[in-house]
Amino acid sequence: MKPGQALHKIRQALRLDDDTLLRIYELESYPMEEKRLKAILKKPSAKGHENADYEELGVFLDGLIRLRRGAPKNPPAEDAEIELDNNLILKKLRIALELKEMDLEAVFELGERPMSRSKLRDLFRSPDHPKYLPCPDAVLNDFLLGLEEFWADMPPIGK
């Protein structure tokens, strides 16, 4: 899934306003300007739309974790290069939102993509594990659709 699509869907699912998004970037000391954020969040067909990159999505997810859970006890090395993929997006959302296995099952069920516990575990395994299951765009999309419904009764983040 393209980074801008993922960011837009996460924002929608968690009902995050622009100020909260900017605050999330500030927590990671990332220089996100309001004008840039608005351009990223526009529909791709809209005038002035700009594509987000994986760094912007990754920083957002790290900031969301920091906002919800506090500073990491053992942060990764600054020069550690981590490739953001759909599996890592799922993992970071699970961490930030403190989703347990039952919650994940419910979210996928709401997204009309029921997942067995073993398949769920396989999505969160290390890529070098023999049972690792890559997360296709359609699975991430269904998760984010389910997350919107799952999160509907939760209090707004950052308020």
C-alpha cells in the first residue's frame, strides 16, 4: 500500500485531526510542515496532492507509539535502516494501540477478513522465520477498514 494511502486510512480510522498529526511528528522531532501534511492527505486526484514517502509514514507510526505508550526503553540505533512494509505497519499499529490477539481477530473480522490465530501470528513473525506470512495490500486495507469500525467508540487520540 502506498504510504500516503496508509497514512490517510490510519488517520480516518483513528479520527486524528491535523493538530494531532503534527504533534505526532513533533514527538519524533520530524519537521513536518502543515502545508506538506495537507498536501499528503489530499485525495490523489485533487489539485495540490503530493505523495507521502515511507519515511514520513514510518516517523508517523513511531510518533503514534510514543504518543500512546511513551518513549521507547530501547530505541533502535539511529543508523539502523528498517524497511517499512505492510507487516511492519501492522506491527507498529498493534504496539501503538495496544491491540491484543483477540482485538486483532475482531478488527480483521470487522474488516470482513477473518484471520485464524495461527495466520495472525504468522503476519507478525520475523521475515526470516519459516512461517512468516507477507501482508498483501488487500489484507492491510481490510485491517484498516476494520480498525475504523473497531475504534469508533474509543476516545479520540491525543485529546
